[in-house]
Amino acid sequence: MELNQLSRNDKTVGIMLLFCFVFWFLSKTEVAGFVLFGVVYEIGVFPMIIVTIVCAGYFFYQWFKNKFTLNKIYFYGFLLAIVTLLIMRFVFSITSNGIILMPNYNN
């Protein structure tokens, strides 16, 4: 499927999902220590949670509508949404030494 075959909604949701991925990735790196990004993070954290979940639902619906074919862009959009949700929920920080997962305080 080529990019010019996608509807306007598909392109809009895809761009929003890419923006959410970059937002959550940067929020887990050392960039989050900068004041300007900290302000953007504090203002945007709750809307980004909602947008990420809506984008995941949209791409899953489109993938379902296309009979779960793997050669459509909806499958890859859904995978990116799942990766974004996993970073958002389970990653504590991303450094040059690797990925640190959220600590388990139930022990």
C-alpha cells in the first residue's frame, strides 16, 4: 500500500502516533531533564495517553477491517502503537547503557 492510497484520516492518525512515540521516547531519556521539555511533558502527558490509546484502537480497527493482512500499513501502525504503549507503561528510563524497566515494589 502506497502512501498516496491512504485516506486523510489514516495519515493524520499515523502522524499523531509518530508524535506520541517520539514524545514518550524522549520523556524516558535524558532530554526530559531540560526545562522546556519538562513543561511540554507536564502539559501533554494526559492528552498523550489518550491519543496513544485512540491511535492503537484506530489502527487495530483498520487492521481488523482489512482481515488482519500483514502487508497493510495498519498492522505496522498497530505494532508501533503497542511499542509506544509498552514504552509509556513499562520503561523507566532509556540511557546509553540500556533500557531500565520500572521497578517492582511488590517484593
